[in-house]
Amino acid sequence: MRQVRCNVCGSDRYEERRIEYLYGLKGRYLFVPNTPVEVCLNCGTVCYDAAVLKHIEQRFFAIYEEQQEPDRYVRMPEVVLA
């Protein structure tokens, strides 16, 4: 990933990390562990590479249009706050 200035605080100090990303659209979700991001060391803002997000989006639609199989399924608990 390339170094950029933070849109929030203007810092150019970033660190590459890996996170768990949850892509969701219309009640359907794709859990993507080990997603690369850059995190601003000054304020904590997370910056995603456009190519990474595009790849996640392509996989999401391929899975839900049944063109690809997911690597695995996970169960997620649901809590309703009333």
C-alpha cells in the first residue's frame, strides 16, 4: 500500500495492519479475515486500498450469484435491541 496523508488529522504516519472486515449489502454479509489496511498512527483512522475493496466486492457478488463458493461458512449470533 502507498503512503498517504490522513483525511482526518493530516498525518503521514501510517502502519500497515491486517484486520477482520465485514462486507454487507441488503442483509447479506461476507466476512473477510486478514484484510490489509493502513492505520493512521496519530488518530487511528483506517485507510483501505481501493483494489482490495474492489476484490472483496467482486468475491461477494460472485458468491451470492452462485458463481463461486465461499472458503467456508461461519455462524454469527444475532441480538435484537428493543
